[in-house]
Amino acid sequence: MLSEKRPESPHILFVTQNTPFLIGPTDVPQGQVWRYGLGFPFQVAPRLAGLICNIRGEGLGMADAEVGLDVMLFDKIMEGARASAAIPIARMNEMPAGQTDKLQVVLKYPGSVGFVPLGAKRADGSPHPHAGTGFCLVISVVYQSDRLNPAGASSGVSPIHGVVDSWCEMLQLAFDGNKIAITGAEKIDLKHRPAACAVARGGMSAGFGDGDDLLMACCTGSGGVMSKDAHVPGVVRWKHDRKGWYPAEFFPAGSDNWCEPSLTRDKDGTLLFSSRSYRTGLAPLFALWRSTDKGQTWARCFEADYGRTECPLSINRAADGTPYFAANARINPDLWSFSPELREKGGGQKFGRARLSIWELNGRRTGLLAPRVVRDFFDSPDFRIGSEASYWRADHPVGNVVQLADGRWHSLLAYRVIYREKHESSGKPRPQTGLYLEELVCETEGIPEWRF
């Protein structure tokens, strides 16, 4: 008699639900309201982590008005962070509009970060030649200045409308044991770069080490960085020379014209890749690709509907090496619609972001286990529920594994929480708005991401 096959047990035991890690920066111009949003955790040194923190402008009359980036160093999670300790690395600015006397506004959007921590060693125990250095990508987008006039701009304006120019900038970073600093900056000229160097956008994951190099999910293309259709998602191998880090090779992965790619390493050393799909009128899918040759070629593992909404997602690994997806879940996974009834129960099934969840990969990497909720605004005592819950959003999840002050390796998941009624920023953010940082606790001890 054949025994019944038991379902796989998850390796991630639970996920914390912390208060905001960061709420808002301290250097806010008079009359404006800024809040932290997206976050990219990375290792800076032994027992010290960093967080690239995106800043969004509230009440500027348009959706997704991102005004800058900070970097925050920390060695504990629960205590949160002091915004006064954040180091500014990018801020919105004004520039002349051609030969006129008008001004245009340059907003600053998050890219991603790659860093070799100070004190890192190679596999043979020798010092890593580039320890204490890395880079951060910043997306600059130029808008007409009246786009930031709350009285003149229509609500819900997408950031791809009214764009005058855009580019990707690479900031060289260095940590000397006391502070992290920008040591160089370069505007990436997409039209005059070879394919390997035409990095248009970063992805939804931080870069990680591969020998003396760094690997990172990015999109390349010769068009502007806001031209979604011109982008090719894949993996960039970054190398280091006397000038700093630079994109050396690009390996396409996934499907063309998909965006916001993410990359992680599986327990056996193979690479796992995913990106955000656009399927008009159809349910969004989880898609996973696998590479056994360090990203040069890719094979699709699966592409299936596991109940996510049409929102950003990322592939990550937990501290014990377990790979997992993070994304927004549909309130009813079996339904795919945008009916008025469902809109009252989750911001609609298509674009709802009121429930953030994680899905572990199964052992064969051919599918996903049942989801585990990270944040659900329909079941949160700190947030009002009912029809208003659909206006809360917990989105743009980015995970990484870092070593903190206790010497243990922690699996972190950063995401933003915002309140946006009818897709409009009111300028008066709720107290819960900010950057959140959770820990995914596993049943076994963490696997070191770096050698020290």
C-alpha cells in the first residue's frame, strides 16, 4: 500500500510585525512633507548593516513623487533607527528648462545597492580586494515644474507622463569603519554605452558577491529609464577597477519588457531570478528562472498563478537559505476581478496592496507553498479596518540576510507603508506611514552571506 505524500512544511516559522523602522527624514524643506518608503538592506561590515532608504514627497499633487535617498547604518532591528543618523546621498533639485526662464524639477527614484562589506574575505581566507566599497543606483527623472503644484496638477498623475528627461546615475560608496561616504558619481549614458553597460534601472534586490565581483538584477536598454517597453531584464556582473565599480557583463533573463527584476542565490549555489509581469486583463503570475552557470543562461522553473496582485514582487532567500517570494496577495486567491464589491474588500483584486505575504518555494523549485501573511490591514489593530483598509498599502518588499550586533545572521524584509485614498497623496500622511523592517525567523541557524 502506497503511503500518502505529506505536504511540505515551511522553514520560515514566523514573521515579526514591527512598528515603523523609519518615518521621515530631518532635512525637509519648509512647507513640504517627506516620508521614508522603500528600503534595500545590505551588509556594511561585520555585525553592521546598512539600509538604502527611499524618500517620497507627500501632497505634491502627483503619484510616486520620490524626492531622494538616504543611507542608514544599524546593528539592531527592534530599537528602530534615528532619522538624524541618516546620511543623505541624493535629493531632488531644480534645473533650467532649456533656454527659457522656467525651471524643471529633477526627482530621485531608488535603484539598488551592491556592497562588499569591510573585513570581507575570499573563499580561501585572503582579504577581499574590494572590501569596504560598493555602489548605489539612483534614477533621476525630470518633470515640468507645474507637476509639483498641488493646485495645478491632477490627482493620480503617473510619473511616466510629463517626463522631460531621465537617466540612471551610479554613486560609488566606501566605508572606512566609521562612516559611509560617496567617493564618485557617474551618469550612465544609455545611448553611447555597449549593451553590458547600458543599465537603465536597478531591480528589487540588492547585489551580492560572486568571487571578486558583484551580481545584481537590473534592466538595460538604450531608451530613457522611464521607457518600460525598451527594457530588457537580466543580471549584471559588476567589476572593480581603479575608478571603482562598473557594469562589465549583462545576461538577459526572464521575459522582455518585464520590469523590476530580482535575484537571489539558492542553497546549492544556483541563481534564481524573477521579474514583474504585465498581462493585460489576465491574472499576474509568479515566474521563476534558474541558472547553473552563474547567470549566463537561464531555464524557466515555473510560471503560475498563486494569488498575487499586479504589484511589485521579489525573490529572496531567508537566513537558512530558504528561497521565497514576497508580494501582495489577493484577498480571495480564486477570484480575479475589479468589481465594486471586491474593491471594498481589499482595494480590488487587481491592484490591491492591503495584504503583503511571502511564499516559500517547494523543495523541487517547481512551485510555491501556501502563503504566510506579513502585514494585513484587514486584520491589524493599529490600522482602521473596513472600507478604509483598502487605502492602506504595504508594498515594494525587498529582502536580504545581514549579520547584526549579536553575531547572528538575520533575514530582513524591508517594505513601505502608505495611505493613499483613491490613488491620491493627501499631503497629511498617517502616523503609521513609513519604512518597515521585519525579520523572518527560521527553524535553523542562519548561513553566513559573507566570510569575515
